[in-house]
Amino acid sequence: MAVRARRGRLNGLGFLEHGGLDRVQFVDLPEPVPGPGEVRVRIKAASFNHLDLFTLEGIPGVDISRPHVLGSDGAGVVDRLGPGSDAPTEGSRVLLNPGLWDGSCEACRKGEESLCRNYRILGEHTQGTATDLVVVPERNVHPIPERLTFEQASAAPLVFQTAWRALATVARLVPGESCAIIGAGGGVSTAAVQVARRLGARVVVATRSEEKAAQVRRQGGAEALVFGPEAPLERVLWGWSEKKGVDVIFDSVGQPTVGRSLLATARSGRIVVVGATAGPKVEIDLRTLFWRQASLRGSTMAGAAEFRAVLAELDRGTLRPVVDSIFPFQQGRDALARLADPRLFGKVVLTLP
Ligand SMILES: [Zn+2]
């Protein structure tokens, strides 16, 4: 059903029909009311992820109501508390954890919320953050570290929790190990560099672009290597590791790189995959996998304790959100288009009026 919204009430950025960026439009959402244990937040800044483009396109198996509002990341002020909620004070500055779990299944009871059998992501399975008012469970609302603006705070939650769980928990990256991040410039890649560095690793970013490599070096915290047809990924990483192989490889590119990443792993090396922005099907050489006793693991989002760990690092300033660009709400479609811009370096943020 098409929604004809009156001028001035187009309070969300999203879509009515799945498709490309041309489907992105302003939509009219009714005012959400916080239920028991929920909090309503007035959003000041939201940020986008590649996930938003996949949600816009339509993810097989994910059925959502429309109009749908995009955005998994948000920061703002507490606007209203639902019955029985009292933790955050009304008017206080908060950021949202976009991971939604039921709190009752076996995984949740073990503190492994991202393995929840009913795990969902704000903005993918539910209405997102690119709107004025968002209702979430009380446990998804956290005070914004003082040093961060709303824009910076909105840039942190999804990418830092993803990088933290993948590198600290799943890959068990420890001080002194080597870590390669495949792909430069995306929000999760810029977050992974900082997390790997924070965990004490020697970090390299492998990219196809000379310009991105220069940006990585300017940003600091990591070396940068350029790969391509003349210099295959496995060869540049092998050289960088002084022919020992890389201990942990963080790959969110997928199809063109995972098989090659495996060829560059050290003995007992770990590849951790958090996404597949360039395609989901890969071919790997199992002989390399068993002979080096390497492992290939997947990781997505993070649990509540991991999210708190990230917040503590943000508070200390040991992790710092990298903001590529800030767009006003009215230019929401341009903000989403920026995600596919080869010049992207960091997170794309939307400010709300
Ligand atoms: Zn659960």
C-alpha cells in the first residue's frame, strides 16, 4: 500500500519497494509508543552501513513491513520511558546498540546474545534509525561517552562491536600477532584497524587502491599494501609477514579475496569473515586449511558484554569513530549513495533536524 504523506510529516528515510537507490524516499511513520521496559529516543544523528543497501535491495528470508525506515546506528536523547523503565534519565545523551535479542533462549542465558535464536538487527528486521523517534528495549540504550558528539556516537555501535567480537572473541587475536584487514575505507574496516591495534597486533590493511592505502597510512595504526592482478593478495601478504604467513585475517570482501587470504595464513592462522560485500561464494584449497591447521570462522555483531567493552574503549579514547561525511536529513539519498563511492573512508552520518 502506498503511503501518501503530508508535507512536513515525512519523518523517515527509507523505501516502499525494494530496489536500488532510486527507491529511497522520505516516508511517513506513526509516532512509536514505548512499551514496558522500552525507551523512546529522539534521534540527533544516524549512520549507515552496507547492510542498509542490502536491506533496500531485499534480503532473502527477511520479510519486513513497509514503509521501511533504514539505519541501524543512532544517537540522540532519551525522549520518553515506557512503563517500568527507569535506567536512563529523560533528556540524557544516549547511543543505541542495534543488536536485538530475546534474553530468554539458551544462548542469551549464557551471555552469547549475538547467537540468540531470535537475533535481529535494528533497521534490518525492524524500523531503523533514520527518523526522529525510535523505540528500543532499555538494555539497548547506553550513555554516550563524554568525548563523543552525537555524530561520532552514531558512527560507532555496529562497526566497532562487529570488529571487536570478530577479532577479540572469535579470532582470539593476541598481542604480538600479525593481523591483516582486507579492504580499506569501509566503516567496519576502519574500526577493525583500531580494534586490532588495541589488541596489540601488528596491523596491515590490504587494498586495491593506492589512494586508499595512502589514507590508511595518514590515519595511522596500520601499514598499507596494494594488491591487484600484478601483485596477488596472497603474495603481498606473504611478503609482508616475512614468509611466516599472517596470524589473523579479517575479510569482509568475500568472493575475490577469501580463497587468497587462506593462502596467506600462518600455521594455526585464523580467517574471520564478517561480510561478503563483493559476493558470497568462494573456492578454497582444503589442503592449505588442514596442513597449516588454519581455521575459517564467521562472526556477526556482538553480545552485550562485548558491546560494553567497546563502550569502555570509546570512553577511554582508545577506539575513535572515523566519520567520512555528514549529511543533513534532506540529503539522505546522497548519504546512502556515498556508501558505494570509491572515495569512502569511514562512516556516513545523517543528522536529524
Ligand atoms: Zn535469545
